[in-house]
Amino acid sequence: MNETFAIKISDTFRDFTKEEWNLLVPPDSVFQEYEFLSGLENTGCIGNSDWIPVLTSARLDGVLVGVLPAYLRSDSYGEYIFDFQWANAFHRAGIPYYPKLTVAVPFTPVTGARVLLHPDLKPEEKDSLVSLLLQTLLEFGKEKETSSVHILFCKEDEQSLGIQNSFAPRLSHQYHWFNKGFANFDEFLSTLVKDRRKTIRQERRKISESGLTIQTLTGDEITEDHAHIFYQFYQDTHSKKWGQPYLNRKFFLEMHQNFRHRLVLVLASDPSGKPVGGSWNTFRDGFLFGRYWGALEHVPNLHFECCYYRLIDFAIERKMERVEAGAQGEHKFLRGYEAVPMYSLHHIYNEQGRAAIESYLEREIVMERENISAYNSQSPIKSLREG
């Protein structure tokens, strides 16, 4: 069957059309859409010296039926599944760890399909094509003398297929909010223990009494001025925490131009109309993803309002399935987000390095399963606490 597919490795998204690419993207994987990924390339956020695209594609009679978007990396920043200790161990052993190959959405710790497949393929064709694309990437990585191939924040079924193709599994966790058919925010609050209900109501009341105006904007409600404002928020937050930001102003303007139909902006302004903070989020169908937050002045509880509560309001109003708010999570957990597993896959070419890392991953999986169970047993969500 492999002979029927025309396989190609590209180094630019310009080798594809938006229409053929997006046909392969499932609803829960909005960051794999063409406008987002090509926007990163068009604005120079990827492709110049790092995050160099390695796009393995398959066509059948000229029709794009599968893509595995990977990137050649010279470091591990912006990935959020951390392997810095592995890199240090390789360095101490005199073995190069970089370059490596990473299958992920750049700078985006969000679960989604990592192998994009045409919806008309039969299940057995999909499995066969995934294996073909993975093996092609592994061969490419070996030819380029990379140390490893990593597939980050993949879906659970992809992890199973990865294991069948000589990848070792890794487990981590995040905190997601799930809509249990809530009619409104108060109904959601009723599922939490008393002290958390009280705290959340106090936080929201303080914001409502602060004099701020908070808007939730989507689609054509979002203007080019908003793109400039949210870049300023993003730049301020990122530079304070991590230094040089990954994204530039051109990227936010590109997202306004080509991706605003997927954006949800929560914008807080003071009584004079001056923007003071907000969150930059994306959505598609039943899935809402919080991404960037920033504030030009400190307002107590504004982060919680813009990044959690307004997104929950939005999800309930639109009957959405879940809200994902990215990496880290103590604040999310205390506000009704559940601990859930995150999956990744790792193939190490060096035999000794592979044995050591796979042994570590086996122990880490056991620990992470225990952590997820322990977190949820102490959840403010009453049904999780009760088992």
C-alpha cells in the first residue's frame, strides 16, 4: 500500500494551500490550522535559525492525504515538555543532543493531532499512513544525524501508534475545565466545595466593583488596534518572566488579518477607556484554548477573571466541551480545572542514551499517574473528591 502514496519532505508551508491543509485538521487541533502555522513562518517567528519546518506529506493521486509537521531544533526552548536534563547528560557524555527533531506546535503547549490525516481515509488506511509518515521522519532524522525525534502533546491514540513505531511514551499533566452541561456560571460553582465557591464569588465581585470595563471580543469585533494592544500585553508579560519573547508584533497583526475568526480576546479597560490587561485565546467548535495573558498595571484578580472565569462564561454560553489554559496550573486547579494526562513520544537514536531515557520514562509514568490521581482526589470539584 505504501507504493500508492507520493511522499515528500518540504521546508516551507508555502508548498501547500490553505484549503488542502485545513481539510486535514480536526476541530480540537486549531493550532495546526494553516493560518496559524504559516503565520509563524510568514512573520519570521520560525524558520530563520530555529524551528525550521520539516513537513513530511503524503499525496494520493495528487490529493493531500497526510502531513506530519516537524521542526529541526537547535535548542529546546518553547516546547514545554522539558528535556534539558537529557541534553545535559548527552553533553557530559560527549554526545551531541542538538540538532533534534520536534513534532509540536511552536511555543504552544496544547494537545492536538500531530499527524494530520484526510477525513475520508479508512481507519486501517490512517494507521498505515501514520506509520509510513513516522518511519519517513525517523529515516530523515537519522540521515541528518539528529539525536532524537520528539512528538509533544499528541493525542492518546497517536501515542499508541507511536509506541508501535519505536517511540517511547512519556506522561505529564495539565489542568482543563470540562463543561458538564452547565446552564450558567452559578451552576458550575454549585459543583465546587463551599470555600472555593466563596473565594471565586469574592474575586469576581472585586473585579465588578473595580471600575474596569471587560469585553469579550470575537471575529470582526477584533480590530487592528487590538492586535497592537495584545502584542504589548504579551511582550510585557513574556519579557518579565522569560526574557526575549518568541512572537513579534507582525505575528499578532497577521493573526488579526487571517485568523481572527478563531480568536477570543478578553480586554479590560479602565474608566478612561485605556486598556490595562487581557487574554488572547482561540476556539473552534467545542474547544477553547487560553494562550496569552498580559497587564500593564497590577489589578488584583484580573488574571483570574480574564484567563479563567470569562473563558468559562464563554464556553457555557456556546455549549463548548472544554477549556484548556496551557501549561502550569495551581491557580487553574483551585478554580475548578481537572488534572488530566498529557502524552508525548520520544525516539532516541543513540542506544545507550535510549536505554537510560526509556528507563527514566517508565518510572516517570508511574509517578505522573499517582500525581494526577492525588491532585484530583483533593480537587475543589466535589464529584472528583468523592471518587
